[in-house]
Amino acid sequence: MSYSSNITAIEELASSEGGIFTSGQAARVGIPRYALSHAAKSGRIERMRHGAYRLSSIPSTALDDLVAAYKLTSPDRLIHERMGAGFDGVAACGATAAHVLGIGDLEPEPWQIAVPRRFNSRMDGARFRVMDLDRDDVVWTEGGFPVTRAERTIADLAREATEESLLADVLADAIRRYGATELDMRQLRALLGDGRLRSLLSAAGAYEGGPRELVELDGLGHAALIERG
């Protein structure tokens, strides 16, 4: 391909991948390594990690490095392949997932990424945890990467012995943000156990005579936290 053809191919790949792509993906669509090197030197793309690039014309976000780390767990696959029926079990999890979902105030870094089997990588700023996830355990973000659902995230944080008040904040935020739509209190109760859930709700102020009340909205597990006046 000519220089202009390579640039066009890079821009098309980057756009289809949400701005961030890998050298493995580039090779699949016929973009040679020297073209990536030239594009980086000219400022058209930015090298984020070894083997991961971002199109410079697309605004950066605080999660770009996480997206790059996620894509490098399977650098040859395109995002539409990973979003399809063949979910590969890789997703942001734990405190990182909570941060992405906007629940609680936990430190998201180093990035916590669930993988289905031991992943041999010395990727700086990322920690890989062997976990068993299926497609129903995750949601896909607008950034094109999966995170564990709020219910699974809370349960995982509880298993990690996250400090009670911090975990209660995560739970309260999850109910406020997703309680009427996506959060299923039935599933959360099944994951945590009834006693553990009651304990966390109490720590969040939802107890008899407390400042908040948990109100179940329907028979589908939707709920709301109501502030008592």
C-alpha cells in the first residue's frame, strides 16, 4: 500500500476500534509495521503501550490505558469479535469495574482485569485475576470493553474483604444509579447471602429507624434508596 493508503487504513481501523487499536489488529487488515512507525513519528497516532496505539485526532479519556491493556490480552482480535457470541471471559473487575460503573470511591489502579486462565504478562499498571465469568456477568461500556456487572462487582469486592464502609458506599451508589433499571437485588442477594446483604445495607444507613430505607419497586429485583426526612 502507498503511504496515503496506509494512513487511510490506520484511520479506518482506529475508528472501528473506538480510537485505540493494536499492532496485531493492524497486521490483520494489511497495515505493515513500518506504516505504524511512520504514523507515530508524524504524530498521527500515539503509542500507548507496547503494541497498542491511539489515533491522535480522537480525544483521549482517563480510561484509554485500561482499554489498551484490555485489547492487549487478545491483540489479534477485533472488538466486534470479542463482543459477539464468543465472549472470551476477559473483563475489568473489582475496584476498576466499580470505578468504570461510577459506584463507590475505590482506587481503580492498578487496573484489575479478570482472565479465564493464567495470563503471562508483565504489563505495567495492570493486575490479572483468574476468574470464571460468562457473558451474563458483564456489561459492555461505550468505550468498547466489558466490565463486571454491578452485582458481580459488589460480590467480588466483598470476597476481597473490602473495608465495610467503602463497600457499603459502593452498594448505595449502585442502588441509586442502577436500582431502577439494571441492578437486580435478587441476584445480589443470591451472590452475597441474605445476612451479608442486610449487613451492608445497614452500614449504608438502610436499617429500621435509619436515615435511609430500601424500597423494592417491583418483582424484578429493582429497588431504590429513599432518604428519610
